[in-house]
Amino acid sequence: MTQVATVEKILRDGYVQISVPRKSACGHDCEECAGCGMTGASVYAEARDPVGVRPGDKVVVESSTRAILAVTWLVYMLLGYFLSAGLTEGWRYAVAIAAAAVSFIPIKLYDGYARKRDTLTYTIVREF
């Protein structure tokens, strides 16, 4: 996934801090909509800088969402498929709530793994 970001400051060893305008899950531009109250919100993150940028530069960054989507898909697919088949509607709601609560465990574990192995960082592709 590629996005446009702003370089905020230079960090250590070829990394910079960037701010990425927050986009909503519905695909709309939050700064224009403000329907959920997230007007003007930005996400701050570290990015690898193979290009050599300066604070204030607009850059195109790339991030990989493949691993996160795989974990999310696996959790929902397994829990939804195996735990709710053949149950009454009331029990299906209970299972859905329990599955949502339990799904935070592998997500939290993967988050720790990804942070240690630096798998969730952005990489600057080029200046904008």
C-alpha cells in the first residue's frame, strides 16, 4: 500500500519520522468528511529512508499490509467457521462476542513479534 506522507524529523541510522494523514476504513478522506470525528488526524510512524529526505518534504511511502491481513483473516475465518456453525441465533451472538474478545490475543502477540522484527515499518519510495 502506498501513501503520501510528510517528513517530520530525522531519526537514527537511516530512519525518519513521518506523519501520514489518517484514512478511514470506508475509503473516504477523513479531513473532508469528519463523520466519525477524526478531522485532521495524522498517524506518526518511523520510515526507512533510502532516498535521503529532509524535514518538511512530502514523500511517497510504502507499507505492507499482507501479514496483518493474513492474521486477521485466519482469526475470523477459523473462529467464525468452527464455532458458530449449527448454533441457535442467540448462541451465535455470544460466540461472536467471545471470538472478538479472544481474537485480540493473537493480534497482540503478532504486534509484539512484528515490532521486534521491524516488519511493520514504512519505506520511503520517492519524493512526492
